[in-house]
Amino acid sequence: MARTLDYVSFTVIVFLLTLVWSGILFAEWVPAIIFSVAFALISAVTLHYITKGRERPYSPDRLATEFGVRGPLYLINLLKSTLKGAPPESGANYIILEDCILFAAFKFGQLTVNDLNGLLTTAVSHDRKTVYVMTRGIERKAFFLLQFYDVRVRIVRIRALYRYLKKHDALPELKPVKRKFSPAALVDAVLQRSNLKNYLFSGCILVAVAFLTPLKIYYLVLGSVSLVLALLTLTPLGRGSGGGDKFFEKLENAPCAKNFDESDDDSVSEESTDTATPSAAEKPDDRNTASDTHTPVQDDEKATHDDSTSEAPNDGP
């Protein structure tokens, strides 16, 4: 009952707020009241579906997202837990039965050609000609692979899987996901450069219709808004950075990315020069070093010469 009163109060408040501003846009009260009632009902229905989605953590779409996040092995183990007795042969993303093979292949989109080819190759390696794939869907162009494989492919929809897990009381505990609103992402989506032709076309049509209808101000305002949005798409806002450019500013200001000053470079070069080049006082005398080095060799040669002279036989008379 409390929730019903909240919906009623929300509808009444939105109706009154819309009616106040509709009185300015519309020349007569009847169109203003009709517009306010329609806008209030649409807002109430939208709020109902938003709150309903938050209260149903076990909805099929929410479950498919969870399987995409956790990976195929999680779903395979979940299915095996519903069986009694010895579990069947299985792998990281499949369960093998007597005449078929079941794959867990939930992604955030449809399976591509490469994805399907990998599944078919696995099925053929296990000698199975009937393939069941638990997935959101398969791209149409991927089905041309079936002419190269002697198999049949059947898709297991998320709703069928949802009913099976609910029947066996095996639905996982899922935390409700809070929807986050990003103003930067909204601005990027609204002001994309690709929206220029849409805003320009609608703005020109609305401005032209303003001179053919009694609601001139209403159409002029909406047409002006569309044309302003068209102009904004031509500005740098239409490039859609999404706030990602701030990373490069942080990268430049990071301590590891700061460059040394020229004074630091000079000091470093001077220190390296001083270290590598010895001073004149510390430089050894090349002549003394050479003489010291060669003196023992000369002495040895002299001693050898003397010995040979003394030991040589006297051939004289």
C-alpha cells in the first residue's frame, strides 16, 4: 500500500510541475492538460520498471550478465551441482552426454565466427554431432561454418536456463546492481558528431512547422534546442573524450615522468667528467712508469748475455 501511495504521489507531483510549464508553451489549457497527463503517466511507468528491475536480481538478463562476468566454468559447475549421482564428463566450458555436447558460451554479445568455430572443433574432437550452446545468440554469418562440419547446432536461451536453475533451486545469489549515472558519458552520447544530421534535420523541420501551427512558441523552442545541439556537435565537445584526457595530464605530472632541469644535467655531466678524468697531481709520470716497467726486462737480458759470454769456450790459441 505504501508503494502504491508513492507512485500516486509521484504521478501527481510530476503532473502539476508539467502543467505549470505547459501553460507557457501551449496557447490553450486543453493541450497543456493532455500533455501533462501523458508525461506524468510515462514518468510513472518508467519509474515502475526501473524499480522493478532493481528488485529482481534473478531476472534472465541479469543472470546472463552474471554468467558472462564469471566465465563458463562457473556455469558448468553450477549445472553439475543440479545432477544426482556421478557427474558426466566435462571440461572448462562443456558437458558431454551420450549423444550431444553442451557448451557454456555466455558473452556480452553474440558469438562470432571464431567463437563458433572453436566450439565446433571441440565437438568434433569428442565425436559429438549434436551441439547445444548456452549463449545470448550467434551471428548469422557464423552459420556458414556448418557446411564444413557434420553437426547440428541448437541455441539454449537464457530463459530456458533460468527456468531450469529455478526448478532445481540452483539460482546463484546475485547482488542487486545499482545503475550509475555518468554525466560525462551522457554528454558524449548526446553530442556525438554523428548526431549532427539528426539534430539539423529535426531542428529545421520544427522551425518550419512553427509557422504553420498555432503552437508557434512550442515548436520554435524545440527547434532551437535541436539546432543548438547541432552546433555543439561541431565544437570540441563532439569529439567525445569522456574525461579520459585527464590521464595524460596525470601522466605528465607524475614524479617518474618529470624531466631534469638543465642545471641538473650540467651538474651531472660535470660530476661524470670529474670522475672519469684524473687531475694533474694524481696523473702518474709516464716516463717513470715506462722505465720502471722495462728495467727488469733489460736487467734479465743483460744477465743472460753475461752468462753466455762467461760460459762460451775459448777457441783461441
